[in-house]
Amino acid sequence: MKRNVLVALIVAFTLSLNAQVKKTFSIQADKPTAKVSPNMWGVFFEDINLGADGGIYAELIKNRSFEFAQPLMGWKKIGETAPEGTFLVLNQKEKTNNPRFLRINRLTGAEKLGLQNEGFRGMGIKQGLRYDFSVFYRQIKPGVKLHIELVDTTGTIIGKGEFSPDGEQNTWKKQQVSFHATQTELKAKLNIWFEGKGIIDLDMISLFPEDTWKKRPGGLRADMVQLLADMKPGFIRFPGGCIVEGRELATRFQWKKTVGPIEDRQLIINRWNTEFKHRPAPDYYQTFGLGFFEYFQLAEDIGAEPLPILNCGMACQFNTAELVPIDELDEYVQDALDLIEFANGDVTTKWGKLRASMGHPNPFNLKMLGVGNENWGPQYIERLEIFKKALNDRYPNIKIVASSGTDPDGERFDFLNQRLRAMKVDFIDEHYYRSPEWFLSNTSRYDSYDRNGSKIFAGEYAGHPKQVEDGPSENNWSAAIAEAAFLTGLERNADVVEMASYAPLFAHVDGWQWAPDLIWVNNLHAYGTPNYQVQKLYATNKGTDVIPILSDGQLVSGRDSLYASAVIDHNQKEIIVKIVNHNAQPVEGMFNIQVKGKLASNGSHTFLTATNLNAINTIDQPDQVSPQTRPIAIEGKKLNISLVPYSFHVVKIKMQ
Ligand code: AHR
């Protein structure tokens, strides 16, 4: 146990001896009220804050194909002064998706010349690990040899390899060279030195570590995926977020451009490149190395249902608000239909065949699809109706997720809420980025929702603490405990709310645009925030059926700053109680359990608390706010638990 947590507990315990507030809770395990959806707690993925490129996508080279608006962004010429015309950016007409390449004209062969790539805010390199360098090259005049070096911040070489191109003249060839790193470095760079005399063309210059998730070449950062897998998420929503919409339609997310061979995927600017003037990211692009195939594969790997969100014919309404005319919407609708074929179609279908060629002949078993992200107004409804008809006609079993805009209330929300319910959409996607106080005072939000209408997908939410700025510090305990309290209201209403995901998911400490975020990373490490710990406790203790938990005959939803929900897990034969004490004083909780059979005499008590409401986790101290678990004794059908100040508890009781 961390020392500061221990001190807090001792202080809390001492206080508790003096002025113990007692509360009785009755758990009605014999009266289940609703089923919990197996997909209930999921994750929201968007390429924001270097979430994909520079984040979970393990590529270490920035601008590997020279397709950024500035073709040499991320690259620097190194060595002696290069004669004019040594490095040329050229285009090849036949490759429309990735036309640019770099020509190295080593005319005299005399100078020491090279190129350096700076990575995404540097490259995270681990001692002893193998690194795979690859490049597409074409020898115009054979004779140029390549020397590859990883260097630390002082310029010291920490890994190297070399190769002599042997491909046929004037023909593109891919070649790889692997080498091991001799040192761990957070912000390494890669040098490529050219030796000899000749002319060579280069494209798709790439460097991957060997330790990707499942050791897949060209894959994902294993530590980041592991944090997701540990949550056992019920679904993964992708690829966003605003990125679905694009600032304008031309830069909307188009899934078809993200599948097939990597070298043919056309990159586009990332909308978070320019979105916030105070957080500029001029080097932020989407290379789509993490594309729709990889998203589906990731979902399968971590046991989550895939939930793609597609553009509905509208660009971001905060930006250009560009619209596709209704009579030109076909292409967009077709993209949705084709995506279902890509995910689920037989290998004899056009898109099913592509999936199979990428290594997954079995279907991905897609069950739901989002149409639009944070779109609103009659223009959205008009487009959604067309999508809905086409999707329902062709794929009646695919559930449709529809947007309720950017806010959980107000005129826009009310208009959409009424229209979407009238349309009987399967899921309404609600978003709330609000203060911790909002979360605490809205725990009853779903108690009065229509039980028979559209289901709710709480698709993006996060507590945004006031007066706290600067990225990682926004993920403090005040926000996380308020979310924990709010989620009791979602769990209690699991017959209405069938899915929920915190947003955004990832942020790089040196490259973020939006905070707070669930998981923070640098080039070598990743950690879960207090908010992550809350999400994980819910997701790994979701149970199968909701049961009432009452105090003085009433729901525990804010009175005396206490919040609670409870479930049964029929598979594990467990009662699971979640309870938040949002008081500065401890509360002695006395739980009476109504259950048909007997209870085991022991159980477990897991709790999250912190030294103060501003407490956070960091790269150096990733476990400051992390769960502690202890065994508990149960006497008959009674149980006492001390709820320390500002704490979140998960109590598990075995049924016999
Ligand atoms: O999660 C960050 C952004 O918040 C998402 O891209 C968008 O949907 C919302 O406005």
C-alpha cells in the first residue's frame, strides 16, 4: 500500500472512532429489476492526442511516405552540405494514394550525407529489443548503401544496421533490416546515412519494435492495448469522435481508404492538427496504419464488440458544417452497407474477400453501427432516415446508433431526442463533458427515462474539473469519484443504458490537444488515470442483473452524499455492490442482504480513495490512486463496511 494512502486511511479510521456516521443499506438480491447488457462498459477510441499515430500504432517514423503537406516534415538532412539536387521529392502519377517518394542523387559519392527522422516527439527505444527497419526502394543507378542508426539525445549510437540494396534496377522493392538496441531512450532519433555513388528512390521508411501486441509485425503498442484488455471492455467505439466528421467533407474518415496494403492507404491531415490554436499540432496526420481491419482485429483481440461510427454526409458543424446534398448521399450510404459486408460478408463477396485477403476469412460479427457523430438539426434527421431505411432493409439485425448532438440537454438535444425516439432508433448516443458537480447532481438522470423506447449509449463522457488545467492534472480524483457516483445511476438503469464509454481514451504527455483523458502515455510508458480505475472497476464487475439497493426505503442517489447500485452476477454467483462516499467524513455502512439462499461467510472489499481530491496518477507514480482489495467477513446476511472519506467501493459477496 502506498504510504500516503495508508496515512489517509489511518486518519480516516481515527476520525471514524470519534464521529462515526452510520447508514443502513438494504440490498434486495431476491428482486432483480433488469438485465445488464454484456456490452455495458466499453471504450471510445479516437485518433486525438496522438492516440493512433505516435500512440497505439507502434510505427516510430513520422511522415514515412513524405505525404505530409510539407514533404520533409519530421525529416532533417544531416552530415556535410549536400550538393544541390541531392535530395529530391518526386511524384509518381500511377500511385495516386501515395505518390511522393524521395530521390537520393549521390552524384559524387564523396560527401557524408544522411537523413534524420525525429519520430513522434522522439522515439521510445528499449535496451535489448529488436527493431525492424524497412523501406521501399528503387535503384535508378545502383551503388548506394544504407546505414541505419538509432541515436540518443546526445547523438550516441544506441542501435545500428545496414544494407546494400540488391533489387532489380528501376523496380520498387521492399527490404528489411533488423537490429537490437543497446540502450533505453525516451526520445531517440533515427539516422540513415548514404554511402557510395548512385541514385536511389525511397518510400515508406518504417521502424517498428518487435514487442508489438501479439508480436504482430507493424502492429500496436502492447502496453497500451494491455490496459484496454485489462478493462475487459464490452465494446470498442471507433474511429471517433469528431474525426469521423472531418473539418470539411474532404477530410472526413472514409473507412475504405484505411484498408488493404499499408503502402496504398492515403493519409490525410488529422483534424486535431489545427483544431485548437492553443494546442497546435502541425505534424499530426492520419496514416491509417491503424485502419478499419486493425480496429476490428483489436476489438476481437480484447473481446469487445466492434462499434464503428460512420460519417452521415455532414462535416463537423462547429467547423465548416458542410453537407452532402440529399441526392448525392448514396455514396455515403453505400459505404455503410459495404462496411457490413467487409465485417461480416462471405469471402466470395467483394468486401468479404478483401477482409480474407488481409488475413481474416472469418467474419468479425459486426452487430451495430453508428451513423454520424455529434451531428444535430433537421439536416441530420433527414440524412439519418435515409441511412436507416437502407440499413434496415438490407441488414435488419444490425442495430443503429444515432447522435443526440454535443450536449445532454438544451433545444438541440430535445429536438433530436424526440425525433430519434419517434424514429425508434436502437440507440441514442448521449455525450456529456461536464463538471464533477454536474455528474454528482445527475445520478438520477435515467431513473425517469422511458423503459420501452430507444436504448441509451452514453458514448462520450468525462468529468472536467474546474480551474484545473494542464493535461494530466485534469484526471484528478474529484472528477473520477464524481464519475463513479454517476455510473451508479447508469448501472441502476441498465435496462435503459446499455452501453457507456469515457472519452477520450488516450493522450500523449507531449502531444495532447484535449484533456482529461482515460490513459496517458509517453514514448515508453502508459498509465491508467483514477478515471481509468473507476471504469475498470465497473467493467470488470458488471454482473448480469440489477438489484435494488435502498437506504431508508429510497434509492441511494445523492442523499447524504452517498451513491450506490448493486448487481448480481449469476455466472459467478456473486452479489456486487458499488458505493461512493462523497463526504469528508467516514460513514459506517451496515448492509442487510435479502437473498433466497445462504451467503458465504467471506467476500471481498475493493476500494479506491486518494489523499485529496486533486490527487492524480503520473508516469512516475502510476499507482497513487489505485484499488486496494481486502477480504471481508459476512455474518449471516449482514455486513459492515467502513466507507472512508471520498471513496469508491466494490463489495463482492458470494452466494451459496
Ligand atoms: O472526445 C473528444 C471529442 O469530444 C470528440 O471527438 C467529439 O465527439 C466530442 O466533441
